[in-house]
Amino acid sequence: MKPTITIEYCPKCHWLLRAAYMAQELLTTFEDDLYGITLRPSEIAGRYTISLNDEKLFDRKEQGRFPDIKELKQAVRDKVNPDKNLGHSDAIVK
């Protein structure tokens, strides 16, 4: 079975649009590799976590920031399809 990503976000912080944007980007990039993406409003203020099945990929409080989409795509790719070329998201920034 293909993995599911869960994005848990703080609705009081108005992070639904950010979560929806990241979900759209991941679904577009990994449409053949993912079962789906769940957006889950958190009951904990300030929470923004992204997990693949039960494995946490990113936690805003631990990192002190939000992930940029490039790093998020690379993290998901490394777990679901390591051989996938991400095009411009794989380019090295100088």
C-alpha cells in the first residue's frame, strides 16, 4: 500500500492555506507514489507537523521554521521513491 502524508496545522494560526499549498505541491509531484494527503487541524496551538505514515518528516517547533517546498519534496522523495528526479528541486543552489 502506498504511504499517506499527514499535515497537522494550527487553525488558530491560520495555517490551512499553507498546509493546502504544500499538499497540492506534494500531490502534483508524487501523484503515483502516494495514497493521499490528510490535512488535520491540530488542537495544540502553533503546531505544524508533516509525517509520512507514522514517521515525522518535519516539525515547525523543533526546526524553528516552516519547511521550504524544495526540502519537503526531497524528504518525501527520499522515503517514497529515492530514484525520482525532482528536476529544478534537485538543482544545487550556489
